[in-house]
Amino acid sequence: MNLYSLLLKNYDKKKKLIYNDKEYTYLYFINLIEHASKYLCKFNKIKKILIITDNPFYISVLYFVAARCGYTLITLNKSLSKKQILEQVNYSKPDCIIFSKKLLKMNKNISKSIVLDEEKIFNKNEIKIDNFYNIIKNLDIKYINNFFKKNYIVTFSSGTTFKPKPILFTQEIKLKRYYHIKNLYNVTKKDNTLSFSPLDHSLGQRLFFLATLSGSNFLYFDNYNFSNLRKKIRKYNITFTILPSNYLQILKDHLITKKINIKKIVSAASSLDSRDKEILKENNVKFYEMYGASEIGTVSSLSFKSSKKYINSVGKVLKNVKIKILSDKKKFVNEKIPGQILCKTPLKFKEYFNNKPLTKSNYFKGYFMTGDIGYLKENHLYFLSRKKDVIISSGINIYPSDIERELNRHPNIKESAVIGLKDIFFGEAVFAVCVVHKKRNDIQLNLNNYLLKKISSKQIPLGYSFVKKLPKSIFGKVLKKELKFEYDKKKLDLSKKIRLILN
């Protein structure tokens, strides 16, 4: 079934789509899809459409326009610089570019594409609201179902400090992922969905399709505002959300005190601190944690019902998913041994758009290589670090998450990020950047004495920095590459005291 067909099948005239503070009925939404489809169909050569906009509602409409008309839709994040936008345009070579004048002024580099101002496509004065049943009557459902397995969405990975990868999906893959999340968390038409995740990202798409294909209320916010959020959750009876872990941390106290009540809340994008998971569990908050990636979808899930012994994991490996751990020597390893997390799943993406060599290089014996380090134990997955974040000190692999977990349990630490800095003696030295509740003169000594009781002496940081906040992506991931660059520039000699003692 085509995604647009399913949207129409589950249409509910009472439900709404809310973007920040603007409300739209599903009838208006469907009429706008029809209007935009007819407008774009006037251009016969269009096959690939790229959109760059600061209006998330327009992106939502175009997802179903693409499903209805068989277009491939390429979404770019509005926070990209003009240079980055032009690079992605030149790479993806769209036939048509839909843009917001606020974000981008077109130039000769993209003159080969049809360039359209979004306000012309979504002109409110030209939209005539038709009866829902007339729309159904005039649609050729068999025709639009032909696009089910064709290229549908190109989503760029969420990296901001490296070249993002263009991830290609078909409607078939998106439909599989919709049913997967729906069944995994038992989401029904009565559940109404909240999202903070941008619609150009796979997590935002997951929530958007979950709501619209089920025919339920969808509430989207660009920015966090607690008082507004609290009112909207009550008004629309929001019962389900998947949040980046940083938002769940912000909402934690409100969930515990019941100032906000969301029946099912899932943490994603980055690992939730085990201390926070314990607190949520102790206070009977119905939370989940998922692990996955844009390329593979969700492959493990931890439930509030899970035994406390698995609290440090990112969940049980899901049915129909196979996970293996690969050593640096390209050998699959046994339980409890760390290595790169590899995955085989029916929910995998189609390929990296226009880059078959990159697609091929990211597979090993049929398994997708996630670039994450972890291990398996009793069919539960434990995440340790991004492969690029592993610290190699004197030839020993040190995983930042082990140290961060213990640092974050210290009563004076709000959060921490552990990185490896260049060092003439160790190769890399362990360095901790911490946000503290209260600055003390003896804080470094106090932290080291505390950590010595928790972790190996080789894992103890040789240096600390105390800051007001850590640099993070919109999904709550600490930007460790930025931290490493910042502190490597300072050329700190962290092993100096040790060298003096040894000499």
C-alpha cells in the first residue's frame, strides 16, 4: 500500500496536526497535498525534488506529495550554511528546488534546476477546500501504488562536523518502519504523538509517519518551552513520544512529579544516563530506550519493565534483528567482548544515494557496520562509544562511556564528556570536561579519589576542565570532535608529572 493511500484510509476529520502554535485539520492537509501535487505535475521533467525551508508543515505536505506522484524528495536542514546547501544541491542534482527566500538566494550554481518559491506552491489564496470523498473519488489509487518500491526520501545523516551521508529510503521501507514502531510500543489510533525532532531527520520522520498514517493528533515543536508544552500535552492528550535523551533529561523532574503525564516515552539518538534510568524506573515513569541508526532503524529496546540488571544496556535485541560484534582484526567475537556493533535487519535503508561504493564499504558479510562500539550479554546490547571516540592510551582501548557513567553519578557533577587528547607519552591521554553544580578548589582531587574506587587507574582522567555547558547537537549528542579540537589547540601536557616521576 502507498503511504498516501494509508493516510487516506485512516483519515479522521476530528484529528489535527499542530506545528508550534499553528493548527491544521487533516482535511486541509490532504487538500494542500492535492493542490501542491497538481501544481508540480505541470513540470513534466521533475523526478527529484529538494526542499530547504524553515516551515516544517511544508515538508510534511511534500512527503505525501512525493508518495502520491512518485517523486524522490531530498530534505535539507535549515541550519546548514549557504555553502553546505550548495554542496548538497550539486551532489544530489535535483530537477526541482523548493526554497524559502528567508534561507537561500539562488545563484548560477543551481540554475539548471527548476527553482520554485514555496509560497507559490502553497499559496493559501489558491487552495480550494474539496470534500474528502470527492478527493477519494477522483484519485487513481492503483496508479499511485506503483511508486511503493521506487526511490522516495533522501535524508542526510545528522552530522554537523563531518560530511553527512545521503540515506535513501523507499516507501516500502518507511511503511515497514511505521509498523515496526507501532507494534513495538503498542501505539494505536488513540495515541497522540509529540515530536521535537526536525522533519528532515529520520527520527522526526518516524514520529510524523507514526501519527499521520495512524490518523492521530501530531504535535510538533521547533523549540522547547515547558509552559506551552504542558498546556498542549493536556489539550491534545499526548500519550506517545520519542525524544532525544537531552529532552528527556530536561523533562525528567516534571515526569516524576506528574506535572507532565505521557503514557509512553522513548529515549533515542544518544544513550540515556543509567542514573536517570534508575530514577525514572524507581518513580514508575513508563520510559523506554531504543538503539539504532538512520540506516538500520531501531534494533534494540529497553523497557521500564526490564530487570534492573540490564539498566546499563540499550535494550534487548529485537525479533528479526541479528547483531554481531566485530573485532579490529575483522573477526566476530563472543559475548562480553567489546567491538564494533554490526547489524542485519529487514528495516535497513536502501543505499547511500548516488554512492554505491560507500554503501558497499559499510557492510561486512551482509551486516551493516554502525561505527559504534559495544558488546552483547544475554541478548542485550551494551553501547560503549562511537568508534572514532575510543581513546587509545599506551595501546589500551579506553571507552569514554565507562568513565562518564561513574562521573555522572558523583553528586557534584551534572554531566560530563570524556575525550582523548594528543600526548607525547601515552599517545592519547584521558581528559574530562565536566559541568558541575558547585566549583570547589579540591574538586579534581576529590573526583580522582572517587573514581579510583569505581574504575581502573588507567581510566582515571589526567586532566579536567569545568564548563557551564557542553556543546551538543539538536539531538543531545555531545559534539566531542569540537571538544577535542578546542582542547588539542591548547597543547596541554597532561603526562608531564608522570614523566618527571619516571625519570
